[in-house]
Amino acid sequence: MYPDDEMVMLSSLQHFMFCRRQCALIHLEQVWTENVLTAEGKILHDRVDQPKTENRRDLRTATAIRIRSSQLGVTGVMDMLEFHRIDAMQDDEGRVVAIPLPHANGCWQPFPVEYKRGKPKINRADEVQLCAQAICLEEMLKVHIAAGALFYGQTRRRVDVPFDVELRTLTD
């Protein structure tokens, strides 16, 4: 368990996995230079950086969700959280995988979505950030989250990410 004053930003996990020097410059030395790539990323995130909810038949979405995990020692704001209506609160293994939502009938399964400017990477940096978001949600909502998605602006595609043991171990 980490105290509040020792929490690190969720985004620092992705920066650390991608490049330790970049992580130190941004999060320790607080040196940040805007460039074309970061400006494009900001434009992509404009849609999900404002708190907003949408309701469709079997899908609820919320953007700019504040999350934290005392277990991991991370805090931050996730881009988008989808809730998918499913038939049961538990999976075949008996784990709680859904929650009730206010003003909505049924069981709703949380599904984190992270927006990225570029395209899928060879390393797992983006996946670690997304998995950390899922771990935060699991702690906060008391549910098991099996998967999430990364949306890449350059390819305009979503990539589903299963939160398997290997990724969870890498994230921890």
C-alpha cells in the first residue's frame, strides 16, 4: 500500500517502459517540449479529456475518469471507460466481472480504452499503462477486468488487449 504522497502518475508507467530518460525528463525534471507529434496527440485526446457520459442501448461510456490504486501506487485520469451490458455479474470461474449502474438495468462490465496518437508499438509500454488502469478499476470497483483496448489515431483502429498473467506481472 502506497501513501498519497508517494503515488506516481499512470502515464509515467508508459513513459518509463518506452524510455527511462524520457520518463525522468517529464516526471522528475518536469522538462516538456511541445512538438508536432505531441500537438497531434493533444488533438486526439481533446475528445476524451473532457468529462462526459453517453448512453446507448447496451453500452455506457464515460471519459476523463479519475482513478487510483494504493496497491500499485499510481493515480491519474483514464481516457475512456466503457460499460458493456452482460447477462451475469460473475464469469464461469465465479469472479465478479460486472457491476450495477445507477439508472440502468442489468449487469455492466467495465472495459478501459486508452487513446494513443501513433500506431501499435513493438514494446508493451501502451499495454502496461492500460493494464494499470484496469488494476486501478479492479481495486476501486471490486471486479475482475479481463481486457481493454488501445485506440491508435494513426491507424484509426482499436486493438484489444487481454490482461493475462504475463502482462499483469509486467505491470506490477
